[in-house]
Amino acid sequence: MSYSWKWFRAGRMHQASLKCGADIAALAELDRKQWIALSMPTTGVRFDLRMLELMDTDHDGRIRTPEVLAAIDFLKAKNVDFDSLFTAGEAEEKALADVTAKQADLAALAPSDADKKALADWEAQGKTPEVAVAGDATADANAALAAVEPVVDAFFLPPEDMPLVTEEADKVLPLKDHLNPKHLEAILAFAEKCVKPVLGEKDSLTRMEWKKVKGAFAPYRAWVAAKPVMNAGKKGELDDEERVLRYRLHLVEFLENYVNMRRLYDLKELAVFQTGTLRIDAKEMNLCFHVESEAAHSALVEKSNCCVIYLKLSRPSEGATRQICAVVTAGAVAQLYVGRNGVFYDRDGKDWDAVVTKVVEAQVSLAEAFWAPWRKLGEGIAAAVKKFLGDKQAAAQKNVEAGTQNAQAGGAAMASSVAAIGIGVGPRFRSRFPSSRSSSSCRSRA
């Protein structure tokens, strides 16, 4: 590399320092392996969403490295002083407000004759069978497809270690039965609005059929993206002004969450991915992140050796729901189980009801790691004793109800149950309270 980079260490890795305009101008020379992120979503983050929309040039909902470099090249083409990115403030905010007002005025202008013709041609194309795959309901059907696309993609995603040739049958997605209630309504709507117009009535969907359904809606999605812009020339000029101002105001913050993650490791600042604070089980967790698909996300997390809990958030007063995950980095995880309730405070100060929907367990301390096998053993013994006791009690109850004269047998069964409890609990009790202590001291300790 011709540029002399400066580095700092965080998260057990060396990260490129971005302290001046020259650092940003030279990012194209930075080895891609040194970029902490290579892609990020445009939703579920705490950032200027309009700027993310401008950076997402292919409108796929994600910002990748080439789009970041394109934003830098855009500023170079506009002869922007890169050092000014570190000092932008009130003047740029005021200029941006003026541009936004001009854009609103432009939107109220009547379109030209050429614009009207282009719009009419575009609308006519939208009525063709190739685009209107579900007729007048195509827009609604596309929304139903988008609602299930992440979870169905995750369902059909092959495992990384899957061989080229396998004897296992390919996955088939049921469209009516055996579905997770959380996704049932969306899958039923997808089957009715998307699958039926393309494939007819279906009770299940194969991998190739899923691809066929998605492909059938591709022309409609391309048509929507190609909608002509009214007063395109003037709008383009204003959009360029807006782009320059937003980049000057926010590009440094973006890069400090993308090229490096300085803000994630800075206790005084929050990363754009951090959505708020979770309070649960006498713990306060700040590493909370938005999740689009719990299934797809948790499949990756299970390989990370991190303890992560997934939660559904709701605000009954607004009828709003969200899905997040929180990383547990200290304390014990035994009391973080599915169904446990907590409270989540977002970065706007709103409080949400939170309930745990999934736990990806991992030890978060040496003490936790040491006691984990014993906790598992204790849980196994307790489950076995509970089952044994239940079987014996059920047998005794059956004898009583049948009016048999097996009272002694029933008493023996109960005695056996009590003995079983002693066998399971006794060693654990003695391990906590060794025999070298007197009985009185044990009772006091207990």
C-alpha cells in the first residue's frame, strides 16, 4: 500500500484509524481484509436513514464496500475538502434544511409533457402479464412475498459443510401444517397471494419452486424501481446538493461503524447498530441489536461462542412489535430462559415490554464454565427423579381409584419415591455442606 496507515487495537484486532481527510480519501487502498464490515443493512440501525438510502445505489437494502467507495468518489468529483468532514456542523444543517424545502417545492410542480408521457408508458408496462403476475393484486402479493422472504431463504439455506452429493432428501416447506405459529399467518398469505397465481394450489414448496416464485416477481420489482422521476433534471441537482451535505455531516460517523468499529468499543459513544438498553434478571445489557430473522441470525450466532438471547418487544399502546437480540457478557445465564420478561429502553427513551423467545447458550465467565457441567448434571438428575416420582404416584393413585387392597404397595411406592429424592438430592446437599460441619452449622448456613 502506498498510503501510510495508522492503527489502533480493539476487539483483539488491529483497525485502521480515521483521523483526517487523507485517511478517508485513501480508503480505496485499504486492503479489504482490514475493513471490519463488508456489508450493513439500511434498516434496524440508529443513523440518518436518508443518507443510507442515498448510499444504497442498487436499492437492495444493504450497503457494501463498493457503494462506500462510490460515496467517497462522489465527494472527490464535487471537490469537497475531506478535512471538512470532521468539522461539519450547524452551517451544513441549515443548508440541508434549505435544500429539503426546495425539494418539497419541486415535488409540487406540475410535470412536463415529456414527463407525463414517460409516466403513461411506464404505467402501461405495469399492466403486461409479465409484470402483473398476480393481476391487480400484484403489489399486495409482492408485499406478502417480501414479508416471508428472509425466513424462507433461511429455511432453504444449505449448511456450510454440506457435501456436493448427499443421500438426504431436499427440504420441503409445508404451506399449511407444522408451521411455527409466529409465521403461520404470513406463510398462509404468501401461499394464497404468491404461490397460487404462479404454481396453482400447493400444500408444500420445494427449493426450486421457491426460486420460481421469486423469479416470477422479479419483473414487477424491476418495473417498480424503474418508475420515471418527474422534473428529473432539477431534482437531480437538488439530490446532489443533499448528498454532499449529508455526507459531510455523517460520513465520518458511518465509517467509524463500518471500516473500523471505534464507536462500538468506545464506552462514551454508541455504535449505529446498538438499539438501546435491556434490563432483565438484575442485568443491564447495552449490546442490543435489531434482528430481521431470528432463525437466520441465530444459526450464525451458534458458531460464535457468544451467549445471545432473542427477545420480542411490544408497546401495546402503539400496537408496535420488534425483534432484537442481546449479548450476555457477564454474570450467570441460568435465569435467562424462554418466557422470561424484561424491559427494553430504546434510544428515543421509549420503554418496551420484552420477552425472551430463544437463548443461544454459552459460558460468559470462568465460574460459569466451571459450574456448567454440574448444573447440567443436576438438571438431569432432577428430571429423572421427577419422572420416577410421577410414575410411582400415578400407579398408587390408579390402585386407589380401582379400589384394590394394595395400600401397603402404595405406601411402598411413596417410600421408594422419597428414597429416590434422597438419592438425587443427598449428594448435592452434602457437596454444598460437607460432613465435617456440624448439623447445627448446616442449618444456620441454609
